[in-house]
Amino acid sequence: MIRSDPPYYRVLRSLNDQRIGNVDTEEEFLNSRSPIFQVDRIKAPFLIGQGANDVRVTPAESERMFTALKAQGKVCRVSALQR
């Protein structure tokens, strides 16, 4: 997600690095908290809301999560949200 940030978000990169973690130096830490790597632990039905104008979470990332959930037989739905 951080790598797909638009240029105007990059001015906040150092703040995000402090709050969330640095994507270049703390990949293992970030992956350990990322839902895409925790799919096997999800027990409840999962709803993904994909904003049509979302600049941070791309449709490809939502599709990746949906595919991972479906591959493990999880109940999942994607809802495209319009403005």
C-alpha cells in the first residue's frame, strides 16, 4: 500500500515510517501485521469496501485480498463504493 502512495502523500512518508513502520527496512514486521498474511486466522465473513477514488488501496490490492480469502474457502464480498 505504501509503495502505491501518490506523490502528494510522500511528504508524510517519514511520519508514516514512525507510526506504521518503514516499508524498506521493516518488511518482516509489516508483513506480520498485514491482513493478507493473516487470512488463515479470519473466522467471520469478510467485506471489502473498495472506494472508486481511493488513491491508497488500489483495486488490485482489494482483488488480491479477495482471491486469498476465496482460496481458503472464506466467505467474502467486495463492494465498490462510489462518491
